[in-house]
Amino acid sequence: MVKKFLLYFIAGFIGIGVASFFLPLAAYSLGKYGLIISVTLFIILVLGFVYMMSKVAGKRLKPPDLPNGIPALATITNFQQSGINLKMGTYQYYEMLIDVNVHGTDGTIWPARIKQMIALAQLNMYPIGATITVKYDPNNKAKVVLSNEMPNSNAAFNSTGFGNIDQLEPIG
């Protein structure tokens, strides 16, 4: 994904450079409204480049999913940065490596690593020892992604790790 982003960035940068080189020539050769037409086309080119870069960056931020994955609970054993980060305006995202022990539906427990872009404001949601919901591929248990689905309706935890309101006992 990073290679694709760099390829689009370099192509867009070269395109804008070439367009800015031909801008005065186009403005002169198009006659009376040449300057307006060429500047308008240049602005459209730059806005198209910005839109394309935001789409490529947005795909990187989309959380991965396993359509046929099985929901399960997992315990976080380690949480660290991979060294990749992305800033979009005032929003900051970090690629995090989340080591977990997955509790399978068949009662087995196995270690796995989740690699995902997470917003700076959400980093505190993953303390070591917390229980989170994940999905795993039944054919390859090493493939695990974060999930909002519950493994079963009787689970005591939701995706944030807090108990359900129905299961709270009155105080006193």
C-alpha cells in the first residue's frame, strides 16, 4: 500500500510540474480567455491530485475484515507501534502491533498478532491485559483482526471491555 501511495504521489507531482510548465504557453495560445481556462484546468488538476491522495490514504485507514471470520474474545499481551504513522489534517493514525491470546470457540487458546492503523485518540482503548473482541480465520488461525461483533450473546463483555448494563447488580 505504501508503494502504491508513493507511485501515485510521484505521478501526481510530475503531472502538476508539467502542467505548471505549460500553463503560460496555454494561457497565451488560447486567446482572450486563455489565462482563465488554463488556471481553471490547473486548479482542477491539483484538486484531483489531492482527492486521489486522500482516497489512497483512506484505504489504508479502513480496518481489515474477515468476512467469513469467527468472532472470539482475545486478551492483549503486548501493544506497540510499528513505526508507521499517518497524519490527515488534525487527525493522527499509528500502525499498531497488538499481540493477543485468542480464546477460540472450541476452547483453545493461541497467540496472534494484529497489525492495524489506530487513531491517536483511541490508543488508550488497548491496555495490556484488556479483553477485546476479534475475528479469526478458521482455516488460518494466525489471521486475526479487531471486531465489534460479540462471539456469543451471553458474553459478559462488549467490544470496549466493560460489562453489559443488564448484568450489573444493584449497590447496597
